[in-house]
Amino acid sequence: MKNRILLINTGGTIGMIGEPLQPSKDWKEITKNHPILWDFPVDYYQMENLVDSSDMNPDIWLEIAKILKKEYENYDGFVILHGTDTMSYTASALSFLCKNLSKPIILTGSQVPLAKPRSDALQNLITAIQIASQYKIPEVCILFRDNLLRGNRSKKIDATNYFGFSSPNYPVLGEIGAEIKISWDKILSFPKEKFQVEENLCSDIIVLEIFPGMNIEFYNTILNSSIKGIILKTFGNGNAPTSLCFLEFLKELQKKKIPVINVTQCIRGSVEHGKYAASYNLISLGVISSKDMTTEASITKLMYLLGKNYSYEQIQEIFQKNLAGEIS
């Protein structure tokens, strides 16, 4: 008996048709020019409101997670069609929401719609379905072109190239050529506990990217807001300004018990507090190192921890722990 796969369509380029491009109505319309897909062991679920991935948000992540919870025992794996722009955010969020995962959840999309000539969609879709149905990978992954990536380690690196995604700080989980080669030593271990889904996220956070000459009035705006957490994107190994006004800003955040996560602006590498004097002061001011996590994983992990109503001290401790393979 073939393993059954649930394909969940959230929207995005891969399933668009017509001129101008618009979302397809159903699986039959998506696959009408590709009979090779007709016999795949796939059931199709379409979200009520298909979205461009630039409109993706935490409410939709929670909706996807609830679908996975409802259908988890009915299928052997899941494929999620998704726009490429925020695919890494969704994959990261689902990796924290879906606890004790023992089945593959594979997100895929394309740079060109399935209905268009020279599209990358058919290869991505077929490979995602094959891996979800034939390989027991207990992870949320992204399948794009020739690579299977851990979702919360992935990042979109090119707006148009078919090799649009990378995993800068972690090896690929699988390579797709004439054969599919899975690197089982890089895959997460199977859980011992029962699958469960978390149902709360808090999006009251802000991403603050440091740049030379930043106006200090922004600091006061943040301090007077209802923000509950900050992703601080810093230079290099986590270096930030050493000016008195910036350090006072961080000190006020510490007093307010607003967690601040230090994420490097670099694609590769890690935050290393104290390696340079420019990051040494951050330690005493309670700034949390994201180490080698991506921005996407850092944002969604902070949303997840705030959604659990953890205290400031708990977030400082838990954030630096490896919850779903997102951090070394």
C-alpha cells in the first residue's frame, strides 16, 4: 500500500495559472497539464484564503499547525505549497509549533508557476512528494531544486535563481540528483513522546537593524511602545555601538524586562559575545546571543517563547537551548 500524503496549498507562485497570474481553484486545475502527477498518492487541501507569501502571518502559521494536528494520524507525510518569500519563516515557525514530530513536513514552492514553460515547480513538487512518502524524516524541511534543507536553518538567498535557498550554518539534509541521498547523520532523532501542537504565538516584537548614524530618537519610540521583545541585528560577530546613548537604551530594556536577541546581519557565521569589545557590554546588559541561528528562526522562536508566557529570565535561558535543531 502506498503511503498517503496530504498536500496543503497556502498559495504562492507554484500554484498560479492564467494571465495575469491568479491562484488555481483545485488540485485538478494545478495538475491538468502534468498527468505524471495524477497517480501520486496525494490528498489535496486548499486553505480557504490563498495568500501571497508576503502576506503570511502568525495566524496562518497557527491555522496550518491545527490542520497538521487534525490530520496527523491520517497521513504518512505532509507537503506544503508556499510562496518563496517567507517560506523560511513558516518552516521555522512550524518547527517550534509541531512538537515531537515523527513524520516529514516538507515545504516547497517555485520561482516560476507550474503552468509556465521552463518552470522549476514540477521538479520541486515531485521530489517533495517522493521524499514525504518514502523517507521517514522527523523534521520540518524545505525542498528546493537539488537540496533538502532543515526548515529552521534555511534562508532565501536569491530572488529569481532556481537555486533560491540555502542553509548557511548547517549541512543540507539531502541531495537530489539521479538518486535522492539523505544524510541521515544530520537528521534529528525520532521523538519518544507523542506528537503535539502548540497553539499560541506572540508577535509583539520588532526587528531593529543597526546601521551607522542611526537616529537615537528611534530608541525612545521603542521604549515608549508596547513591544515585548526585540531582534537586534548587529554587525559581524554580534558587534553593536558602544555609545552611551545606545548602552542606556539597552539598560532601559533590561529594566523593563524586554528580551533582546542579538542576531548577526551576516548570512553565515555566529554571534560571539565578548570576542570584540563592541559586544562585551551586551553580556552584562542581558542581551541574548542567537549564536548561529538565522533571523527567521530567531524571530519565530521568540514569538513562540513569548506565546508560552515565559518570564524574562526563562526566555534568557531557553532561547539559547536547542529546541528543534535551530542552533548549534
